[in-house]
Amino acid sequence: MSTSSASVYVPTARGSDDGSLLTRARAYFASDPRRAIQSALGLVWLLDGGLQFQSFMYSKGFVEMLEEGAAGQPGWLHDSVIWGAHLAHHNLGVYNTLFALVQVAIGLGLLYRRTTKPALALSFVWVLIVWWFGEAFGMLFMDMAEPLTGAPGAVFLYALIGLMVWPTGRPAGLLGVRGSRIMWSALWLVLAWAWLLEPSSSKNATSGAIEAAPSGMSWLSEVQKWAAEGAKGNGLAIALVLAALSAAIGLSVALNWHPRQFIVASIVLNLLFWVLGQGFGGIFEGGQATDPNSGVLFMLLGWAMLALVVPYMRAGDQPAGAREQGGRFARERATEPTAATGV
């Protein structure tokens, strides 16, 4: 959006008040792709904070869930996760409330323009803590990471998205276009490797994962049951196909070969994972979900790649003038927030 269009009053058929409110809301929360992704990320952080206030998180069951992540891990990781769980257990009410408030603060900080940078900085620290003590690094150190059920862990993806939407003159934040391409390619090649591990490639791995997925809704249970039945006995074939597709999604960006199409495919793929293998993160079942799981974060990361990276990649199939947009990015960002917010 240009500086002039961000401040123009546009009446709507519903009346001037509605038009002004919608225009201002869009100018504040979605004035450009980066700001829109920041706002979406803030909403997901707020959801996380809200889920952390559930009664289960104040019970012994939450501590036991943390301890389960230590099973089978290398000694240093096992001991540190157990230590963290025991520390939280001694003053669970205080610690869990602090956990929830930190996530709410990050979410609100991302929604308020002036505190976007501090909120992102806090999120990076919090991501390391939660990915370590809450998710045991997504089970990567014990070769148990399953992409279908959420590997490499939702919280890790918050950090990657945060790096890409950090307010700066570069199109893809702190990572930049090249760094984002390397990150995306490495991430999807790791996922391709994870599909070949036994937990994801055994005969009934896919059907078992779907059967064990949370639900909480009758229609979702029926869909999951149907998908699990269809996948029975076909775990290896499914894993090989998805490993190849994951590798292609990563390499397409690295080699700049139809990246847009493969990124869109990754969004569709993770929507399926989010529904079938993750059951919307279990947020509709049992009150034990701490986040919406990785599917929705992968979709948000794909959006960030499409909006902040692909238009600035050198490619013959990119729109004419896309390369010149990168040079104008800093100038547009320098003027847009002031006009859009009136501050």
C-alpha cells in the first residue's frame, strides 16, 4: 500500500463510520504483507497464552506431560527437562501463570506497532526455553520426530517467522531473502529425512498417528477414522512419497525452480497434517493443548515466504519489475507506518 492510499478516507455502503473503522484497522494491522504476518503471529501467541490458562496446566498432569518429553533423550537433555519439570512443579500456580502472561505479552506486543521489536526479541528467548524444556527440541535428538504429528515443534517455527518479519529495511527481516531461502530449504530437507525414520515409515505409522490424533468433534473423528483406514499397511509408501515431496519443496526454493507453486503445495500439505495428524492441535479436546501445533505455523511460514521472499528472488518466471521492488522496500517501509497509524 502506498503512503497516500493508506490515509485516504474510503466510505462504504454501510456508512462512513464502518468504512473509517475498517480502513484504519487494515492500515494498522495489515498495511503491508509484513505487518499482516506480524499481526497473525501475534494472534497465535495470544491463543497460546489463553490455552496456558486452562485448568489442566495447573495440575500434576501438565508436569507429567513435560516429563514424558524426557524419555529416551540423550542424558544432558533428559536431565535438563526433568529439572525444569520439577522446578515448575514446586510452584506450579506461579510458574504457569507466568508462562501464560509471557505469551499474552508477546501477542499483544506484536499487535501494537510500537512494541513489535521488543515483543519479537522476547519471543526468541521464550522460544528457546519452551522448545528445550517443553518440546525437548521436537524429538530430533532421539530420531522420533514425526512431521505428520508436528515435528520439529510448533514453537521453533515461531522463531523462524519472527526472524522474517523483524522490522527492518530488508524484505525478509533479519534473515533476508537469501537467509530465508536457506532456512526454508534446510527445514524441508530435515522433514524429508524425518519421514524416512521408522516412526514415520513403518507399515502402519501413518494410520497409527492419525488414530492417535486428538479430535473433540464428531465430524473430525469420522474424517480421521476414514483416513486411518485408508493408510493402513501403506506407511512406507506414504512416507517415501512425502519424503520426496518434502525434499522437492525445499529444493525448489534453493534452486529457484517454480518456488511459488511448491510453497503453495506446502501450505496445502500442512493443512492436511493439521487436520488429520494434529487434530487442530487438540484445542477442541480435553483442555490439554498448549498451542495449535505446527500445521498452522507452517502455513504462516509459507505465507511469509510467498509475500516476503518469492517476489524478490531472481527468476525468469517472476513478474517483470519484481527485482526493482526490493530497492523500493526500505523507502516504502520508512513512510508507511506513520501515515497508516497517524502517529
